[in-house]
Amino acid sequence: YAPDSWDALLVAAAAADVPADVLVRAGLAVAREDRSGHYDRFRNRLMFPIFDTQDRVIGFGARAMGDSEVKYLNTPETPLFSKGRNLYGLNWARRAIVETKRVAVVEGYTDVIMAHQHGCEAVVATLGTALTREHVRLLRRFAERIDVVFDSDPAGRQAAERSMEVFLAEGAGEFVAAGFDVRIA
């Protein structure tokens, strides 16, 4: 949880001798534009650490706990983190994906967490962005079948349709000929 404070992380980091510019480069703090100093990027949010496939934290997703206009906020693009190249939960799901050769791609962090809690381990999520060609290439390394399971609301349906365009652009016909299977639930 990120407290409802403009500088809780900055204060804690200073006490641990972590400079503010390190937090800025990691996407956790923002330099003030109108005066000197910094402020915490994430405030009053439930935090979801995002891991790479080697279980290293590379960024965060955060859900607003109050009435923020921005419901979800991710770490910005950094040398370590890219929404379009990473998938939430792949570090946990990789073993099950390799074993079953299948993966379900869902929309959100809590979708992944709930699936894993109920024994569905081959589940990952996009990071607040549409499925990208880089996501497809990454998943092809582990799976032979991808099930796109986005929400049934209009945004989810549109995202599912856009994902088919990505599969086609990435050569879905070649995937199918090679035994690769893509489905939309």
C-alpha cells in the first residue's frame, strides 16, 4: 500500500540513504516542475509489484483507493520496465505454461491473482495496455495455445478484437501452421 502522502516513500528512502534521483529513474518519484524537490508518484494506492521472469521487481501497478480520476497507474517506461514488453504474473505462470503449453491472457492484476488462488496457474495479464506483438513473441517461447480472456464490457471486447489484429500482424497463419493455437473467450 502506498500511503496517502506526497513524500512517504521519499522520506523512507532518505532515511535509508537512497537518493531521490534513484527513485525518479525507477519511476517511483517525480521531479517537481515548478520548484525544486520531488514527490511520490504513487499515493493512496494498492501496489502490485511487477516481476520479470527471473522474479526481480521491475515496476509497479497501482490501483487507486480513493476517488482518483486515474483508477490504475503503472510505473512509467524505464530501462527495466515496459508495459508493452512485460506481462503481469509470467514469473508465477511460466512453469505451468511450459507444462501445459497453454496460457490465458486476462486484463488485470486481480484477475491473475484470483486465477492463481483457485488453481489456474497458466494465467498472465497485460499491463493496462493492449496485447502487443512483443507480448505474443514472449508467449510463443512458452506456449502453443493462447486463450485471450478479456472482460465482456465494451472496452474488453474492443481489446480482444485488437488482439486478433496483433496475432494476424504477427503471422497468425504461420502460428497455426506450426501448431500454435489462438482463441478468444
